[in-house]
Amino acid sequence: MTEKSCLRKSSLQLKFCKEAGFNFRDLFPENCGLAAAINLPSASWISGQLITPIETRGEKGGGVVSQRQGKIYERRRIGPFSVQFRDFDEKRFRQELPGNMAIAHCRYATKGDPGLVANVQPLIVTESKYGPFAIAHNGTLVNVENLKAELKQQGCKFDATSDTEILIHLILSSGAKKVEDAILYALSKVACSYSLLIITRDKVFAIRDRFGVRPLSVAKLGSGFMVCSETVSFDQFAGAEFLRDVEAGEMIIFEKKKENFRSIKYAEPREFFCIFESIYFSNPRSKYKGIYNEDFRRKIGEQIVLENPDLTGDLVVPVLDSGKHFAQGLAHVLSTRLQVHNGDLYEEAFQRAHSPLGGQSRSFTATTTAERIAVVRKKLHLKKEAVVGKEVIVVDDSIVRSHTAKIIVEMLKQAGATKVTFCVCFPPIINICPNGMDFQTRGQLIAYKRSLDFIKQEIGADELIYLQVAGLYKVVAETYGGGICGGCFGGAYPEIPKNIAE
């Protein structure tokens, strides 16, 4: 039997572990994290260390795959990464996941059952003509239903329900002699969205799609390299040197025992970076194009003031932690405008409890209004004395369903605030997103086909301000100088090339 016919029958062996061990994040769950260590001792441990600071990007599952002498070693489990590797010190990583090359992943699923161990990444192929390899994916492949059907007709067997497995079948059915060409073939068949790490017996590939929807960056450490979805993870390693972001439409190839890497521009880039990485997903201390996310957020807050010349108030109060840096920028500029001489208007009147007893459930998942109120009140403690008799400008990154915003406004007014202006540092979200954001229906979005006056009344605020679309593009242009995906707020989604869409 030929290798191709074996592929079509059953020899695609995806190896999976046997044991299983409505807020912004609920509606935008495409938030996986990737990490790799190349040509470094304790590579699996380093990969795990890179994932840990960003594991909130995806807490449905986590895994590490290492390579030594052409053999793949793996550990993958359901649940938060830090929980699954709680008992792993550097010595145990080296013992169970040996080698100087490794990749890691934390998963927040959009496609594929999050409770199925087979979907926990990196996904592994134990046998192929390219040897064993593994793939980790951040993103959601769009317009691939017909492609998957075609692969099934060719005899490809899908063992997982994750869209990532489509890439594996494309690689294995490519007919290419070299794995590098097989990967390029697979990429030619899909458009977005993906950042990828692929580990083979002697290489690691770091890839971003032609639209650059999801981030991926490279750093130097000693004689080796690190790759991660967020730059903040590099900072924990003394001597680590950030090199650059992987560019849109670029594949970087790291080879075993080589001190340099190769770059292939496999697709013409047209940047549609998901701005929610800068607005919300990524750590404030991570950088994109050399700019800290927290600095970008401050500029958004400043833009809110520029757009609203009549804005006034006694206090600028962030909804922690997501509204903090927006509020700092807003308060700084507004304090100057209002000629506040004794400091600025910024006041953290809310204190956030990250793990309150009985308050672990997200407000979005609570089933009754009473439960939502209880969850929010457990998580946000208000210093009432700070707001009594004051006109309060409250700042957050979003209003999704409005439940949390309504409770926050109610808490402020019950505490004695005389006026509440709610500032949202993003344009109204009115569309679903096919590129890895899990809006189930547009009806979940408070701003869909509803006026600002309706939303203002719904949350009980005296005034409601959203960042203008033009203002967002202005700050993006001044900060990054690149393009962003604007589909969710009424702009353009990445346009799939016709040769792929067909």
C-alpha cells in the first residue's frame, strides 16, 4: 500500500492523551496563546514559562510538545495551563519533555468541543513521510467547510473537531517532498485567521496569515530563540532581546543548531490586525510594533476627550482592570482642559477582587439578574466616599450586553454620585466576527440596531459616549501606521482572495 493510500485509509495517526484531566472574553474567545523555544536547554520549560503570563488568553486547555533526536514528546490536558503543569519544575520538564526545541499552546476554543482532549493543542502527527510533527494554532479558519468536505471525500479521517486539523490534512496530502513546501501548500489553501507554530524533527516554523490578524513575536536568548504571542513573556528572562514581530504573510524558519533563522514572504500582506489585541486581549505591557498596549490605550482615552469638547466631571473612574489605561489618558487631558491644579481627575474608586469567595462565575454566565448583581458586587468594591456628591465619568473598554454597565451605574448612583457619564473606549460593536470571535448572534450585542439613547437608558447613565470610528482609525494610524480589521464595528473584514474562497 502506498503512503498516499495509507493516508486516505487510516495511517494519519493524530496522537492524543487518553486522560482528561457574557463579558468581553466570553464573546471574543478567540484568544489562544502560542510559545516556542528553539536551540535552548530546557526548551519545554522555557515554552511553559512563556505561556504562563499569557494563559488568560485561553484556559480551556494547554499543552507542550518537545523534540529530541527526531522523537516527539508531549503533554496536553484540558483546563488552565498553570493548573495542568502545577507540579512541573524545570527538572521535570527536562525529564518528561526533553530536547532543545519545543512549542506550547493555551486554548480558548471557538471551533471544536472544548471538553474534547483530542482538540487540545499542539495537535500531533506521529507518522508521516516528513517524520513526526506538531502544530499549534491561534485563530479560526474561515470559509473552510467545502475544503473539509473535499478532504473527507479524499479519505482523510478527522479525529478532532478543531479546524486546525484541516491544516494537518493539507500538509499530509500536499505531495510535496519537503515539509517546508508542504506547509506552504497548506497555507495557499486557507486565508485567515492564523498564527501558527509547527515543530518537526529539526525545525520550528513561526507563521502569520497574510492579514496579520493575530500577533506573534520573536526574541533572542543566548544562542537560541523564543517565539510568543505576546512580548511581555520575554521580559521574565534575563538577557532576552526582543527582535521583531513576525510580519503578515511571513513564515520564519528556525533550524536545529543554527544561530540564524530564514524568512519566507509566502503571501502579499494586507494588514487587518485585530485591534482587540491592543484594546483588550493582550497584556498592557505587551508590545505591538514596538508600542506598549497600555500606551495605545491611553491615547484612546485622550482621543475621547478630543472628540467631546463639552465633556466635564469631577472624577474619572475606571472599571478595573480593563478600563484603567483608557481612563488615565482621558483624565490627564481632561484635567488640563478643566485646569485642575491639585493633580488630575483620575480615581480608582472601584477595587477589583480577582478571585472573590463565591464570585468566581463570570457575570455573563449568571442566569438571573440577582445573580449578575451579586457577581459584579463581589468583584468590584466601590469606595462610596469617593463618589458621593460627585459627577463621575466612568470608563470601560466596552458595553457588550449591558448587564455589567447597568450594575456599575446603579452602584455609583446608590453611593451618591450626582451624575454618571459612561465612556466606552471603542465604537459600538454591531457585527459578528468570522475571524475567531465567537459571537453567536448579533442579537447578543446591545448596540445592534439600537440607538445610543436606548443604550443610555438601558444602563441608567445620564450620558453615554462611545469612541468614534474615525477616532479609532486616527489613533491606530498615528500609533501603528497599519491596517486593522473593522468588521465588528461596521468596517471591513479581510477579503478572502477568490482563488481561496472558491
